[in-house]
Amino acid sequence: MKRTLLAMVLVLLLGGAARAERLIVSVSNHRVTVTPNYSGEELVLFGSVEKDATTPADRTAYDLVVTVMGPRAEMVTRRKERTFGIWINTDYRQFLQVPSYLALFANRPFDAITSPEIARRQQIGLNNVLLTQRVSGDFADVVPNDAFRSAFIRLRTQRGLYREDGSAVTFLTPTLFRTGIPLPAEVPIGTYEVEIKLFANGAFIGKTETAFEIVKVGFEQFVATTARQNGLIYGLATVAMALMTGWMASIVFRKD
């Protein structure tokens, strides 16, 4: 009896895997170097939907959602109010381990791809992405129209670090697709995760992942590496340079 049940489970698992379309993707550059004159770049993500013999014949149209997430970090959004003619911080909200860069792209509007329930579960669209906050000593993801959450997304969007576009993915053929991944001048350094989700007739079919890396090169990288690996030496060198700069300035501007 146990062997029969095990065999049935294996058949179901293998049958489910055989019926699933497979995504094959790649990016134009897996390692982006940031130099002193770096002003931004756009990568290209391209790929295809690979069918098999068991794919339904009437399944000819697909939807794609591409999510790009940069290194995670803790960030703070502050609320300012005008008091006696001076703008001061009156409240703040801390965001915990949220993406420093976040982009969501699709081949058509997000709300037209799938149901609201699936969109929330699969985090389709900026309003559905989980952005955990510290709220009154607790941790939670609040409603999309929360003032702090809205301000956080708006500020990141203005800097080109958060974005969503429901027409950025282009199907070149019914199964071949491409999209651009814009990287602004102040793009954070680190590893970027790219998740591609496939939908058909509103149903989630499957997903695949890839990644690329953004690194600094040249003197900036040397300084960053030294500060991270040799903090004491870096601190002493910084103090010595400050003292030398002050000493040279006193000589140049000394009044006789």
C-alpha cells in the first residue's frame, strides 16, 4: 500500500513538472563596473518560453513579470512639519532589510495579468511588494496607502531606484521576449536578483531566476575595500590626511 501511494505521488510530481513551461533567460552583462565617470547604464534581459509536448495547444499567449531587487538595507523615512517657520523632523519610520533598488516590469498593466489575490501572493506591482517596517516596536508590512510607505516609494522613485512599468517587457514572438533594466548613476553596489514569473490566462505557471553584480573599480574600490577590511588603518590615514591638509592650509594662508 505504501509503495502504491509513493508511486502515485511520484507520477503526479513528474507529470506536473512535465506539463510546466520552462523559462530560459539571460542578461546582457552579469558584471557591471562603476567607474568615477559612471553616469548610468541599461542592461537587457532576454529569454524565451520553452514548451513541451504536453503544453495545451490553445495556450498561445503569455504574460511576464520581471522583478529586479538590489542589495537589501535598513532605511528610514522621516516626516517633517513646519514649526515657528522652521522645518523639523516630527516622526519617522524604519524600513527593515528592504531592496535598495527595486524594479518591476511587465508586458501589460499589472492588474490585467492576474487576480488581486494572486498578485498579492506573488508580489506583483509596487503596491504588493513586502516592505517590512518597525511599527511601535513590532514588525509589519502596512497597507499600500500608508503615508510613510507612500513617501518612501515616492522618494526612491524620484531617484530612479524604485520603478514599475507595465509595458517594459516586449514579446518579439509569442515565446521570445526582452526588457531593459535601467541602472541610474547612484545605483547601489552589490548583487542584484532578477526573478521572472510566467502567467497564462491569469494563472501563475512558473518562474526562474538570474542575477548580476555591480562593482566599483579603480581608486573608489580601493578606498571602499580598505575601509571595510582595515578599518583602523583607514581611520588613521584619514586623520593624518586631515591634519596634513590643515597644516598646509595654515602655511598657505599664513599672514606675515
